[in-house]
Amino acid sequence: MDWASDGYILSTRKHGETSAIIEVFSRDRGRHPGLVRGGVGRRMRPILQPGNHVAVEWRGRLEDQLGYYTLEALDSRAAELMEQRLSLAGLNALCVMTRELLPEREAFPALYDVYSIVVSNLDKPEIWPALYVRWEAGLLAALGYGLDFSECAATGAIDNLTHVSPRSGRAVCSEAAAPYGDKMLVLPGFMRGEPSASPKDIWQGLRLTGYFLETRVQWEINRTLPEARSAMIDRLIATGYASRPQKTEV
């Protein structure tokens, strides 16, 4: 069984003396592993960096075999971002989260499309953190745990939605959320369609998606979220693109 597509390198590890096993995230095939002969050689190493966009051909006798990749570079994103520590942290988090949370060989075309948008904007730190949060919300939806911001879970109101219930994942208006204080998760405006996001909004958005990824997805395998995500958040805070609210704030 053979197929061809394009996608993003998620990971590379050495196999034997000269080969490498890579994982590629493509629109039609999802997260898919394969062997690259000569993958550790001088010519192939720069191409096989996580985050790079590549055209691939996969060949295998059976669909569930490891199979073999041949590929060529379409966009060397990793090299372009090499001197930008914040962007590299975002790229690393994106690759690791995709690799660790998505099942193998299952297509997620909508999630792939947002992934591509995030990668293409990683050189714009005023833009990509909000896009990344939206991608994590899409990741939850793809895994069957989509958040619902359409109306207040308590009153049915569609205006002034400011929080999310940690139990249901549904939006709650400010009046209904008030009695519960900090037990509710803040719903930042950019996740409701507002055009801008402050550093505090970014942190609240990451807190919101991270809570549900950890309690709905990772709890089943008794794991926390990858360290690469925490490193990205630390870098966002250190550079002022994310900001924790004061303890007195919800």
C-alpha cells in the first residue's frame, strides 16, 4: 500500500547505523511513522528537523506496517526560527503535543489546517500565542472533548459569557459565575471571537485548554501534559507575551 502527501515532521530518532524513524503529521493520514533510509546522513539531517514541511511518499506492504518514507523539503521552518527562542519553544510545543496526544494514523484535517496556520505565523509573537490556544481548543474537539461557548450553561444567555464550567466545559455568563468565584475558569475574549488578546488573556486561554487536556485526555493514561508545553508558557511569560493575573483576580 503506497500513498503520497505533504506534512510536518513531528519527531526524528536514529534507527540502526544510518536510518531514522520519523513521524509526519499530514492532513489526510494524521500522525504517521515511517523509516527513512540514510536519515542520519549529512544531507537528510537538516530536512528531518521537527517543524519542517515536507512532501512524502510512504510505501509499505500492509497499512499497519512501519513502512518507508522518501521525502523532500518544502519549507525549512526549524532553520528559519533557529535564532528565535520564543518561536522555537512554540514550535517544539506544537510538535510534541501533536505527537503525544493524537492517535496514530487517524486523519484530523481541520486540526491540521490550524496547525499549518500556527506554524506559518511563528515568527510573529504578537499573533501566534492566540492561534496556538485556538489550536489546543481544536485539539480538544478533535479528541471528542470540545468546549461549548455558544450559550450560558446555566441561563441560556448568549451575551457576557465570561467563564467556563470545569465540570461541563460549557460557557457561563458573569452573573451565573459570580457565586462560584475562582472555581470557574476564565473564558478570555479572543476565544469568543474578539479581535485582540492581552498577555493575561493568553495565560487564561492556556490555563483553560490545559485544564481540559489534562483532566479529560491525559488522565486516562495517568500522565501530565508534556514538559515542552510548560517550557513554552515559561518563555511566553519571560518575554511578556503571557502574564499570570494577580491572585485577587479570577
